[in-house]
Amino acid sequence: MRGTRFTETMLGTVRLDPGGPVRRIRLDLRARAEEVLRPHRTVRARVDGRVRVAGLADDPDATGELEISPLAGRRIAYRLSFTAQGRRLTLDGWKSVTARHPVRSMTVLPFSLYEDGAPIGQGTLRFPLATGLAPFLLSFRFPRHEDGDRFLAPRWDGSPGRTEVWYTTLTDPATGTGLWLHHELVAPTDGSAPTAHGWAAVFPPEGKVTHARFGPVPWSGPTHGFTAGDVTAGPGRLSGSAGDLSWNLTEQPAAEPLFTFPRWSWRRPLLPATHMLPAARATYDGTFATPDGTLTLHGAPGASARINGHGNARRWAWLHADLGDGAVLEVVAAVSTRPLLRRLPPLVFLRLRHRGRTWPRRAERSAVGLLGVGRFRADIGLPRWTVTGRTLLRRIRVDVTQPAERTLALDYRDPDGAPAVCRNSESADATILLERWWGRWRTEASWTLSGTAHAEVGDR
Amino acid sequence: MTAPGLVAALLADTGEEEWPARVPGRLEAFLSALPAPVRGAVRTGAGAVDAYAVLHSGRRLNALTPDERQAVLDSLAARPRLLPILDLLKVPVLLAAATERTPAPRPSAAPADPPLDCVPAAEWPTRTRADAVVVGSGAGGAVAARTLARAGLDVVVLEEGEHHTTASFGTRAPLERFTDLYRDGGATAALGDPPLLLPVGRAVGGTTVVNSGTCYRTPDHVVDRWSGRYGFHLADGLPARLDEIERTLRVATQPLDVLGANGLLALAGAERLGWRAAPLRRNAPGCKGSCQCVVGCPTGAKQSVQLSVLPDACAAGARIVTGARVLRVLLDRDLPGGPRAAGVLARRADGSELEILSPLVVTAAGALQTPALLRRSGLGRHPRLGRNLSVHPATSVAGRFAEPVTSWSGVLQSVGVEELHSRGILIEATASPPGMSSFVLPGLGRPLRRELEAADRLAVLGAMIADRPSGRVHGRDRTLVRYRLDPRDGARLIEAVGAMGRILFAAGAQEVLTGIPRAPRVYTPTELDSVLATLTPRDLHLSAFHPTGTVAAGGDPQRAPADPEGRLRGVHGVLVVDASVLPGCPEVNPQLSIMAAALAVTENYLEREVSRRTSTAA
């Protein structure tokens, strides 16, 4: 289900007391609705933003609600609460839509101001058509709202030659320790019974990387996630043991799902493999026991991811970087094992969720560009690998360093038995530079992660 | 000035007195308050008479001598078909003349009115919210506002008219108040056969500001009919609610001390005939007999709702916005279960608009305005909306007595003669301020002037008829009322004229003025009967009062636009509490019936809301 987001700016005047001065007022609002805006229905949205009243208020944390009903109710109602010199005021008004004056009625917002429910003033706000219409229309987004838990259910349909992965990576903010839990279902190509196996790994900031495997055990066919013996990976919970490692974690999703590959490839598995995150960011609580002691996690940032496909790539690189303030970067660059495709350079799937938006807007953009032009490029190597790319007005450069002492090399095996080697670090370093074109390339944002990036490079 | 020549001719002005010269100016001021069609008709009529004068005498009326003017009028009066039209021209001239002839009122020491929370629409914010909006502050709206406010709801009453205080009534001439207090300056009419003058009030307090204060309880047989035949089951609870309303309005039988000669003569005449008659029950404790009920009681004795009910409503938190005409009930159309009222859109006098959002809209704009409001709001689809209009067609008769009666000194509507009430005829001794009676003095020019000079010897009776619903309210932005008098009701009117004549003769009247242009005077009951035998209702000067039933409540969804609980069908959150919700003619002055029905509808709504919330919470 999709929602609606847009921004709106309105300017006007307000008079607080009869006979008092007329003050200028400006609203800069962000609206978020849980459903798609439909003009013939009533849609309610939450708004937040900034309210400025000349000489009285400048509150960047105004909140309220919006009732958008241009045809059914013939009004667009605003109710905002904001603080003015310590007083909590409420702005309540609505545009009254009429076919006789479509423009005026859609742009003029008479309102009243209340303090503790008592009216203290009134005014009129106007939407500035000349300067505000284009930003207003361009601001519309219709993001999906999805329950990430449903992506944890197994996708395997009984076909031979399939691999399905549930993996979780996180960083303990207290100690800087990186953790990796890998759960894998393998349906061999020869048609033999599917098995479940996996491993856990610990990446302490100091000291040796350790890991332990569990399984393989016969696949028991769970419906909500992964199960292999005492190891489970389901909605909101991860538990189990492998060797002398054991864990018992709860997972709190902190963001919407993020599809690293095109969404359609998850629904219809036409690509050799596909990758997505049920929650682009998550936090973890619980315990993770190692021979050197037990880690107690409180709000540890990380993410769980899902892979569904036919096996491992011929060559690949992966990065998950929690950039703070809700931003997250997910990169998969891979070369397929399929004939012809194996001759191509790495296809880069880069997804940057930043300030509530995901860039590039379509996953295909970074992989294949526009008809093959302008695709993102990856230079895969160790200990350093890079990804670069640009769209029309924005470009990015990602540098990942996986120091050898903080990297774990593991053998992978495809459903057909072909081997691969993975070099993983849950305490990698990364620098990310995001630039935007505005006459020249200007830095829009830059991030440096020291030991908190989760990265992996694999080859054969 | 309007038609100074016609005024001088009709009033037989010889220039010896000063006041007739002021009448054209007063007439101009009066006409300016009337709707343009009425104003145009009066001016066209005056112009036609002037043109006739040019044809008759070579000059316009204004340039003629008094004798020549009289000759022109005599020539016109010789054509009986023109007399009804000339009577229509006489009405505004006599109104203006009475105002100029009567000394200006002395400012009286009126008691202070109970406080109201009135806010002019210009000062009311453009956007507000409330729990309930009541459209109209008359009998029904006031009771609804009080009931809802006492239940804790935030209530806003929207009133198209203005708030007039008792003190303001005492300082202004009756005609000035008349044009302010009535819709269209009192010129509301029902078109039809015959046309009826149908005045309705427009002020804070609605028509209760300008009614006579007569308070009849709804007759039992009417209650039974509303409940049994129409399925308006709330009527079953009316008796108890009528008790409460009577207590609120302090209804009591009018004492004889200030009754006035007009009422005493009616009592005497009825007694000699052996007919049932008594002083009326009224909501005017301490009435001083000012005889100005129809232009606002200048002593504050009459307990109009702005003095009795609305103060309680305001004390409970209700607010009244004056000078705001409600254009539309706002609707939310996409809610599950069908459309729901969301508030109202109203227009201020300067043309700007204001809106109040409210989940409950109570319409109390009166039986003539509520249908139009609902149509403007897209709620007028029910085929019976605006139909089923009942009024009380009324006519009046005057009797000339040897001794002065001075009917305008005493209680305006004082005595009820109920002998014929079982046959749908209610006779009430009804005087009025000079010139404002629906009774039109006979004659043109000098005969009219003589009647005017001798008006203090006239006693006036009025009769109203319980009709069959025969009218319909058309229109969205401006109402058009059509009414076709039922033949049964026409016969009742003729019978009523005869009954009133008999009462006046029995009381000692020397002659009875019938108000019928072609037989203006009769001297014996026998002569009256012979005149009436040749009459049709079209020959009478008819007025009508008490419009009801245009959004009738009832059990049959096909016939009643409102359900048995007074909720408008086809929408949630709209209550109808004015006279339009009454299923049929109340057969008596309807103020108590309207108020009790409004009380029943709103109390029932509150009970339903409480039970709904309780079940939701459970």
C-alpha cells in the first residue's frame, strides 16, 4: 500500500488581538498520509514543519494534521500546534473548495488561532502560485508502506538448484563489535533433499575474528522464517547457537523495506538472484555469547537481509552502511555466472535512503543506466573496492576498505556444488561522498564510517 | 418621495394639516425596505393612477386641486374591478400615514434584557468549529440551542436578522421596527388563488419577537393525529414538554385589567350569543397593553425567546452570531453510511463568507426558509420537501361603535372565541398599531380620510382557519410560496366573517365593516348574511400566518422528508426543529407546539447519542 508525501509553503498575515498589529506568517509544511491522495475521497495526513510569525514565533517543530477532501468534503483543513514565546498555539483553518472559484478557493486558507481552546486571533494564508506551485507538485511522493515481516517467509517452491539466505549484520555500539548471522537454505541441483545451515561470526575491534557453523540439517519447511535445529530467524527474533557461540536477539525494524534489486525481481524470480532488506535499518537487543564473554546489546544498529536465487555470483561485493539520522546505503555489485552475463562488468545496485527518499529512484538505474548509458561502476578488489556513479544532478563515490585483520574468509558452495570464497568484514571502513550539481558539483553529504560498515567481497 | 400626488389624493390632503405632507417621504423609506418586485408594483400602480389622472383631467395628481383629485378617485371607484387593486395601494399609504399621524413614541424606561452572547457576523472569525450549529434563533432554534448547550455541547446559533433590545423598541416608530423585524419588510406573500400576505419575522428571537404572544397548547386531537396518522411518535411526549415550555415562557391567562376595550367588546358579544370565549393565555406577564406585540414589545413583558430561552442557552455557553445568512449545510459525502453534515457556510452582510464546522446542524430557519436551505445544500431531493405547507388563512372584520374603542390601547390579541374551533375556525380579538391591521379601511380620498379620523371607534376581530395543507415552497436562493386555498377552507373563511359580524353586532356595533370592496358596510346580521351568500374567498382581504409542515416528520419515508425523530432523511447529522417539522396544521397559534417539538427532537437526539456512545464504549 502506498502513502503520500508532499511539502507545501504558505504565506499570509495574522492579527492576534482585535486592533493589534497585522503580522506576517509563513508555514513550511511536510505532509505524510498513509494512503494515496485521491481527490474524490477524504485523506487525512500528519503534518510537521516550521511556523514563523513575525515578531512572535519561529517554531521548526510544529506538528498537526491535514484533512484533504477537495471533492467529497470540498475542503482542505489544517490544524497545527506550535509554540510562540512559550505559549502553545493552535492554528485551525481550511480552504473551502468551490468550482466557482477553483484557484482562489484552493489557495486561500482562512484560519483562526487558539490558545487553550480560546480564540485569540485570525488570519489568512495564501499558497504562492507563482513561486510555490512547481516545488509543491515536484514534492509529491507516493511511498509504499509495507510490513517487512512478510518478506521473512521462505520463498522456496520446491525447485532444485535454489539458494535462499536470511542474514543479519549489526554493530554493538558499546564495544564496536561487529556480528554476522548467516542462515541459508540450499536445494541442491541434483534434486536431493534441501538442507539448512549457516554460521555466526564475531568481529571484535581488537582481536581475532571468530566464527562457527551450524547444520546442515534437513529443511523443516517453516512458514515464517528460518529454522535449523535450535537456530531460528523469524519476525522480530533471532536465536540459536553454533559451536561455542550462542545468541538470543530481538529485532526492532526502524525503516521501510528496501529493495536493492528491482522490486519485480523479488516478486518474480527472473534474475539469477535478488536481494532486499525487510527493514532498511533495524535495532537489536539481547545477548550474544562468545568464549571471551557475553555481549549485551542495547539498540545495536544493523539490518537483516534476504537473498533468493540460484546460487552465488561469479564475483561480487556488498556493503551495508548505516549512515546515521535515518540514512542508509546498500550496495551490491555482482557478476553473474550465466553465459554471456559473466562477460559483463559488475552490475551495480546502489540504494541510498537519505532524508526519507531513496536514490536512485529506480534500482535499475544504477545497474543498467539509461539504455546502458550512465550505469554505475564498481572496481572490486581487496582490501579496497569502490563504487562510483551519477544521475542527472547527483553523483556518488563509495570507498570501502576491508582490513585483512578484520576480514573473515569463508567457503561458500552453490547448489550445484561449485565453490566460492567470501571475504566478509562486519567492521569495515567506508567513505561516501554525495554531490549535487548546482552550477558545479557541490558536496551534498559525506560520511566516514570507521569499523561500522558491513562489507563483503566474493569470488571464485 | 414616492407618489406625493397619490398620497395627497388618497388622504384627501388639503394642506391644512402638516402631517400628510410628510407621508410621501415616510412611504419612500418604507418602500425601500421592501423587495424590488413589491416596490416596483407599488410604483407601477401609483404611476398608473397618475396616468389615469392625466387622461381624466389633463394633469398629474400632484398638480390637481383637492376637488379634482377626489373626482379622479371617484371615477376610479366607480369601477368595482379596480377596487381590490386600489386597496393594495392603500395599504402602504395607510401604514405611512398612521406613522406620521401618530405622535412619536416617548422613550420609555424599559427593563434591561437578560444578557445574550451575541456577536455580529463581521466580528465572528471566518473559520471556527462547534459541536452543534443551530440555523435560526426563533422558537425552535432557541429551544434546540438551550437543550444542546445544557447538555454540554459547544453551540453556535446563526441568525440572519439582528438583535433588537427592548430599549430599542421603545425609542423607534412602529413602522421603522416593522421593516427591521420582518423578512422583506413584512411583504412576504404566497402566490395563488387568492394571494395571501404571509409575514414572518427575522431577528434574534425569530417570529416570536413579532407575534401576538398567544400561547395555545397543541390540541389533543392534533397530537393524536400527528402520532397516529403521520407516525410522528415524538408527539406522544408533547404534553409534558408543553408544560416545561409554558413554565419557561411564564404562560398565563391574560388578566382583564389591561385587556382593552377591543377584547372586552369581543367578550361581551360572545357572551350575549352564548358562545365560548375567554381572555387568551399569553406569555406576557405584566403586560401593560401597549398593543405593539407585532413590532416588538416595548415593555419587555412578552417573553419572546430572546428574553426567555436564549438567555438560558447563552448562560449554558451558546453563542449567537447575528447578521449571518446560512447559504449551505456543508456535507462530508464519502463517509461510510452515507453523507453527513459537516457544518455550515454563511454569508455576512458585506458579502464575505464564514464557515463553522460542526457534526450536528440543526435547521430552524422557519417553514419558508428551511426547504430552500436544504435545497441549496443538495439535500432537497425528497419529493415532499417544501410541499405540505399549512398556514392559517385569516381575515378580519371591524365594527363601528358609538363610543370610542381605541383598539390600539390594550392587549393586541386579547380574547379567543372558541365556539367554532371544532369546525376549524378560531376567532381572536386582534387589534394592532394604527395602520398595521390586515383590515383595510374602505373608501378613497375623503371617505377614507373620514374613516381614518374615526378609526378610534372601530373594534377589530380576526379569524384564522385550520387549513388543509395546500401550499408549496419553491426556490433555492429565494423562496417562492404558492398556495391554493382549499374550497373547504374558503367556505370556512366566509363562515368566519359571518360569525365575527354576529359577535360585533351582539356587542352593540352600529355597523360592521366587512373589508370587502364591493360591500364595505353592513348594518344588520341579516344584511351581512345576504352579502356573504354572494361572496367567494377571493373577495376577502386575506392574510396568512403560522406556516408549517414543509419538512414534515413522519413514519412514511415516501411522504415525510424527516424521520419520526426529526432527523432529515438522506443525511446524518441534520435535525429539523422549526415549524417545518410539524406534520400538519396545529390548528392554533403554533409557538408552543414548535417549541415543544424542538425540545422533543433535541432531547431525543441527545438520548440517542448517549446510548450510542455507551454502546460504542462497551
